[in-house]
Amino acid sequence: MRIKLDENIPRRLVKPLTLLGHDVDTIEKEKLTGSSDPVVWEAAQRAARFLITQDLDFSDVRKYQPGTHHGLLLVRLAVPGRNALFERIHGLFQSENTSTWHGCFIVATHRKLRVRRPA
């Protein structure tokens, strides 16, 4: 999977996700730190990348309908510290069949994972 990590996601995920076989890019690497959400979204879509973010501006499933993009994982943890984010995201990519996530709108909390697939 081609992945883009938003600036609010720990960069230290790059190596473990790469070791799992993913092509991982970051907002920082692309020099888009501080860019608006539409700019981040367009960069991810232009590069055909699955976006991982905590930003609630990406939470509207009507705006980001499954099948209209390359995939979106919104991580919503009650205590979203860097270690908790790292553990949750890395754990998902180790335990879930992420190869089926292309075009999906996914919300991950501490305990749940909701995957909305293209119709």
C-alpha cells in the first residue's frame, strides 16, 4: 500500500510500516507541514496514497465517500499521545488485512475499527 502520514502521526511509523511492505511518505518529507487540509488531501490523492491522520476535518464520510479516493484512516484515541498512536497504528497494520483498505474510509479508536468500503 502507498501511504501518506499526516503531520499529526508519528514519523517513526515510517520504518515499521516499510518493513511490512508499504511505501510510506510523510507530509514533512514533502515539505507540506502546516499546509491546509485541502492541500494535504490533494497531495495524497495526486500521489495515489492512503492518508493516515487524526485531523477531524477528515471525519465527514459524505465528503470522503468510500471509493472516491485512495483510502483514509482517521485515528481517534481518547489519549492520543505519540506512543499510543504508534502502537495503535502499527498494531492495525500487523493484525488487519490492510490490502483490502484501498478506497475505504476507516475510523480507528482505542478499541474499535470501523471500515466503510466502496459500494
